[in-house]
Amino acid sequence: MSPRAPTAAEQLADLIRFSRSTVALTGAGISVPSGIPDFRTPGEGVWENVDPFEVASIEAFHRDTKRFWEFYRPRFEMLGDRVPNPAHLALAELESRGLLSAVITQNIDRLHRTAGTRELIEIHGSIASSSCLSCGTSWPLAEVEGLFDPDDGVATCTGCFGKVKPDVVLFGEMLPLEAIERARDLAATAELMICVGSSLEVFPAAGLPELTLAAGGAVAVVTKGPTHYDGEAAVRLDGDVAEELPAVLAAL
Ligand code: ZN
């Protein structure tokens, strides 16, 4: 009897089993099965007919805060309703089994947190809270709705009447330095980086697998469609992330 060749999911399970330090890097693709469209896919969802660089930049926030919230408030409400899918849950389960050190994400939807991931680095911030730009007071997502002025629809600080902004990194804003440094440290010391649902085109996330490879680690890619790292990936899974990651878990 000849043994069958291992599936890609089994190969990734083996890599995870023998790695002493594994991190996951996730992008918009992991949240698509939760009903959150990738805004880089043209013509989908709330980004349809809107140039996100025009409305969701820090410059636009200051220039026309009313317009910013007209665009962002429905997105806030939509994201607030979403729940994690089996791909988020599989990563949380890997962590709880001691097989995953951390999740680095480009997503702002806080679904990794909802799924139970503890060591989470959100390099683009999160909708989980919003803060006053003047005095720094912060509100959880559920309380932001109460800050909108009924007349102009702008979220205003209840203490100092300053402008309240979601704690997400808008276009044109600096990325949170501490999170980026932590992500780079994790990438450079990982024996295995699992890239999930990201085309790996947007920096600085796009540069993180390079750090892992440069330090002698391996990169696995679990994403529909091509990425820049396909040629260097130790294993490549290109099905639905909500099926692929549970299959990896089942093979462990
Ligand atoms: Zn304030």
C-alpha cells in the first residue's frame, strides 16, 4: 500500500507542529466570509462609487467632518453587527493550544478579538473605540452612537466638545509605532509566518514575511488569488479561508 501525498492543509499542519514560534498575518480576505467586503475589490459594499482616499483620510476628516461621518457611520454600524467566521476561530484555537504566538492584522473590524485571540497586533487600529482628538477621552464602539450631534451628524466629545475620531488609522495618518515595532519583532523571530487573506501588497504588512524569510523562517500563504510571496511560500492554500484553516486544525 502506497501512502497518499499529504494535502496542503496537512503540510501546513506539519509546519505548525514543528515550528517553535508561529505568527499569523491577516488581511481583508479573512473577514470576507463574515460579510465584510474587501474595499480594494471594486464595486462592492459601502465603498461602491466612493474613493476611500477622498473620504476616509485624515485630511478629509478635518476638512469636512460631516462628510466623513456620513460615509463612516453606516460602515461603523455594519461592522458592529458582524461576527467572526471559522477562520478567525481557528486562529484563536491555535493560540489556545499553544501553537500560535500572535495574530498581526491589517483589519480594523475587531473580529479576531471577538473570536478570542489574546495576543493581537492591530497595525491599522480598530473600530473597538473612538477618541476625542482634543482631550483624549475614549469611548467603546457601543457608546459612540450617543455622541453624534442630531443636527450635523458629527461625533463630538461630551466633555470638551472636541472632534471624536475612530481609533483606526485613516489614509494619510501615521501607523501606530509601537504596534509596527512589535509586528516586526514577531516577524523577524518567527520560524513560521502564516499569511491569511492578504494579497500582501500594502506596506508595512507586505514587508513582514520578508523579515521572516530573511531570518531563516518559513512563510505559508492561505489566500485566494496571487501574492508576491507565492514563489517563496513553503505551502500554498488557495481555497476559502473559512474552510482551509479549520482543515489545518483538523489535521493537527
Ligand atoms: Zn474631549
